[in-house]
Amino acid sequence: MTRNDQAISLIRNKDGVSVWRVTTYNGSYVMKCFDKPEYRREIDNYRLLISLGVPTLMVIAQTDCSIVIEDIESSVYRLGTAEDINDPNIAEKIALWYKLLHRNSREYADTHDFIDKYDSLTLDNVRLIQEKTGTRGLRVWEVIEEHFEQIRSAAMNLPRTLAYTDFHYTNLAVARDGTSALVFDYNFLFKSYVYSDIRNVCCSLGNDEARAAFLSAYGEFDEYEVIVDDVASVLSALLIACRHKAFPDWAYGLLKKVKDGRLLTAVERFLEEEYDKH
């Protein structure tokens, strides 16, 4: 669609979110329109991250149901590629963005209401997973149900920050001069604990060198979060998978952990750690 020196073209339309490229006489921009009210939180999340001093793509304008941001194709950034997640130098820059996000948003997470990543960790939902995956009767579920309140309490009482939770190279922007990187699309920004983001990124990085570079650049974090996350993250991800109409391919590896005893081992390790602490 064009009008004189202006044009608008559809880039993507999925799940009630349409993305458009808008070209005007003085440049091009990207406009995201949100049909579903629950997705419009991303507009507020851009505003929030900017207020916290966390780098984002430049916001040009916004309404209650849309946002206009800089067009990355004519930006100081470029879109991430599949090759980028193999690059230790880029992994290091990604880690610095996450470290800034976590550091700058900790106070906000402590003092404001915000959707928590693990609000859905309930006993009813654990039973839903068993039913949907046909794994009811496995010993791991017996142990989880017996100690569920302990598991949930540990996950919910870890120190909170804002977590991106949805890392993928298609959400990555890399500075063209190689000096920085950031991630965009903030519809899955939640309150959570630091390691939930670290694990999410490391699972997507392409090799051990990139993971090592990310961890080195990020620096210290609480190792106890790893022990809790080995249980809580599997339950949370399986619940998301079970809410799909068709069980997604990415979740079969998690389901295998349920069936082959690895989740049970993680639960037992968590319980041993809790016993030692007390």
C-alpha cells in the first residue's frame, strides 16, 4: 500500500500481533499492532525498560494498542543470525545486556506488582501435566506432590528481578560495530529469579565456547537457584507445552526427563539441599 512518498507493508501477522514496515519521506520504521489486550503489555514493557536504563530499540511513538520503533534494517543494529549464537564475542555482549537488565530491575521487582513466571506453579497444574502427558503413576509425581509446597516455596522465595525468558536469535539485535547487543520483543518479560534467564540463554547458545563466554561475562549468581530451577523450570515448561493444542516438539526432551528419571534425580537433589540447609 502506497501513498505518494509513503508506503506500508506487512512483515508478519501471527497470533493477533501484526508487524508492519512504514516508509516515509524521512526514513522507515516498524509498527507492531496488538489485537489482543493481553499482548499489549509489551508497549508498557518498552516504557518500563527505558525508564530503568535498559537498552532497547528506539521507540518513536505509541498508542494504547500499537508501538512504532526504529527499523533495525536502517539502524546502528542488525538482526541476529543463527551464526551469532556460536560467537563467543556476541555471547559476551548478550550477557552484559542481561546483567544490566537484572541489576537495574531488581528494586522494581521488589516493590511493584508484576506477572511472576512461576505464578502458574500450582498442584492442580502439576496434575494437569500428568494427565496431558499420560505419565500419571510415575514415582517422580508422587515425590513432587508429597513435597510440592516445599518446591513451590523455594521457587517463589528466590530473589526476584525482571527476566526476559524468551531468548532466541530472531529476537537478537547486534550492533554493527560489534560493541553491544540487546534483545527485543518484551511480551514474555516476567518477574523471576536470575538463573531462569541464564539457563534460557545458555540452552540456546550454539556451543560450549559461547556458553563459557556468556557465563564469564555475566559473572557470579546463586548456585542454589540452579538446584531449584532444575525442578521448577521443567514443570513450568511442561505446563506451557500442555496448554498447546498439540504437544510441541521442543517439549519432548523435557518429557523424557520425566520418564527416564532425570527429573526425579533433580527433585531428590533439591530435597537433600533443603535438608542440609535446615
